[in-house]
Amino acid sequence: MGRNKKLRTRIAGLRSVIAIHLRKIAREQNRSVPDDTLIGHWKTEITAWQRTVKNLERRLMKGRHHED
């Protein structure tokens, strides 16, 4: 598998995990007594993954730039 394909696969995987965590947050917030600690933990993970996606996308674009 080529470098760009690996990056795209990793990005897709992270976006999938982010979506799952967003659903978990929504479900937890709808509970009668939401666990704010758990929600905070998930939000922290989402922030880290979003930062990773941004870095991977930058690397993907950088690779395309050098191929031109």
C-alpha cells in the first residue's frame, strides 16, 4: 500500500472513531444524570484525534505537492 493510501486509510479510521465518540457523547447527555467526567474524557480524545487528522491531511497535501 502506498504512502498516500495509508494516510487516507488512517484519516478515515480516525473520522470513524470521532463519529462514534460524538454519538456516545450525545447518548450520555440524554441520560437523566450524565457523567460529565466521561464526556470530558471523550471530548479530549476527539480533540486529539482531530489534531492528528489535520496533521495527516497536511502530510497528504504535502505529498501531492511534491508529486506535481
